[in-house]
Amino acid sequence: MWRTTASLAAYVRAEVRHPMADGTPGQANTMGDALLFGPMAALANPVLLVAEGR
């Protein structure tokens, strides 16, 4: 799960990835050099975020 607001990001995108070559899902919840993913399967178009009442 990832949360944001329109004040922090103008848009978000969903990214879907295949498992890594060894069959594991990878370490999608870490940052930095340890960030390991399998090959990309799909990337969504941007979903624009707009603050209400402004």
C-alpha cells in the first residue's frame, strides 16, 4: 500500500511486474540498491490527482 495526496504528487501510476527469475516476488518494499524487481509486465497511464475545494 502506498498513500499520497494531491499536494504531494500531481499524478500516480500503477506498475505491474513479473516475479524475479528465481520465482520470488522481489523486495518491492525496500529502497536503495536492494530494490529488486522482475521484468515489467504493465504500466498504467497517469492518474491525475486534484485537490478538492481549491
